[in-house]
Amino acid sequence: MYKIAALYKFSKISNPSMIHNDIRRNLKKFLIKGTILVGNEGINGTIASSKENNLYKGIQYLNSIDGLNDLDIKYSESYKNPFIRLKVKLKKEIVTIGDTSIDPTESVGKYVDPKDWNKLLENKNTVLIDTRNNYEYCIGTFENSINPKTEKFREFPKWVKKQKFSKKDKETKNIAMFCTGGIRCEKASSFMIKKGFKNVYHLKGGILKYFELISDKKSKWKGECFVFDERVSLKDDLTEGTYDMCHGCRMPITESNKRSEKYIKGVSCPNCFDNKTKVQKLRYMSRQKQINLAKERNQNHIGPKEETLN
């Protein structure tokens, strides 16, 4: 069984390059796998370990870094290994909205605990916005939420501009936003405040924390929740969902998609088949062949090695 922690923290980091190297070195020491993004505005990522004690040691270390105490953490478990290696990346933004003037350490909306979320949604004055991408929305979302139909989070500001919210809307409507783990909706709340919205709310801990704390009977969630690891999606009881992933485009796919002539395992699916060149398909086929050979030897195919320490 693997213990998994999705975590983030907006905090001003003066030397992200040094923190980036220290995190990679220490998490490797604890045999932790996953993805961590580090930047001037904080840290964002998901990590996992088959040894629960090692995961907690890793989190304890991350919490000890200056400015990163009190991380926002959501836990889940999986029989499947959610990551094949550890990746620690240095980024300008730990979640990219495309406007570096947006600073959640200076101004954000009001955090809403999962236990209070349903009440906010039941308010007729609430405008509920899913800040995730279109493919995430399509496999599951909250009842009556608005889908901005973005392909990437950086498109969110353009979507807001196109809505032409009136001055009255900005002053009187409750703008409630959510995302997978809380980081995108928190940054979106900072953006909305900058644009003049007065009553801005975001779900603390995101969908994952809502799943953790709200029972099925009380839940207003419909469908599954996409996650950025090998599990692909989670049900509202935090167990692995029914979706698989196309390793050609990293999009979630269903069993119906797999019956399409455009589905080639490890290569393409109906979402990307027509957009892949012959060269790309041949490369992906070669990769899938190596994966199959590794499985026959009862080994993990981990792809190219991670970059060395600076």
C-alpha cells in the first residue's frame, strides 16, 4: 500500500534554486517518489512512499524549511505505485496563471472549510466556478458549477475577461471557486480580488479534502476527480477511479475510448491520434515496447534518468 500526500504552500522563497536542490537530496534519502515544483512563490506537488514512516519524515523535513511550515496537505492511499521516480522542478510559478503580479501571499479570497462548502453552494447568490481544465471538469465536478473550458490554467484570466461581469456582480455576487487540491482556486481568488470582486471564496484543501471529510450522503460532487499521477482519477471515497490514461497525450480515457480504432496502447487515443506525426507514433511505440519488455522481466520502466544535482 502506498501513502500519498498532495501538498502546497504559497510563501515567498528568496533562494528557490537552493531549496530545490535540498528538497531533491532529502526526499531521495527517504526513498520518496513524486513531483515537487519549487519557485519564488512557494511549493506545490504530490509525493508518495510505500513506507508510511518515510513519507511522514519527508513531510516533516518540508515543514522545517523556512516559510514552508503549515503545508496544506491531503492524504490518500493506493495499491498502485502512483509515481515511477522523484522529480523536483524549479519554476517561475508553482501554478501558472500567466500573470506574475498575482501574489497569494499578499491577498486571497476567504477559505471555506469543506464542512461549510455545501451551505455556500446552496446560496442563490453564489456563482460556482470550476478553475480546473476542461478534461478534468468532464469526468466530474460539483453540481451546477460553471466550466470555463480552459485547456490550461493560464487561460483562466482570459475567460474571466470574456464574461463581462458587471460592477454590480463584482460587488454583490459570491464567487466560489474550487480545484483538485486548493492551489489553483487560491491563486484564482487572488486574481479575482485584483479584478475588483468583493466576495471571493475558495474551497480549502480542494476537492481532495472535501472527499476526505464529507460523506457520500451529503456530497454535492458528481463523477470522479482527475489526479496528476498514475491513478488518473479518484472516486469520492478516495479509492482509485475507473479512468485510464493515454500515454501519448496524458488525457483520461474510458474503456469506450479503448475500443476506438484510434486507440493504440502507449501511443494514442481518439483525443490525440490525428495530432500525432508518424515519427511521434513510432517513438511512442518503441517506448511501449520497452515498457512491455520491462514488465516481462518484472521490472519498472522508468524512462530517462532525472537530471543530476546542480
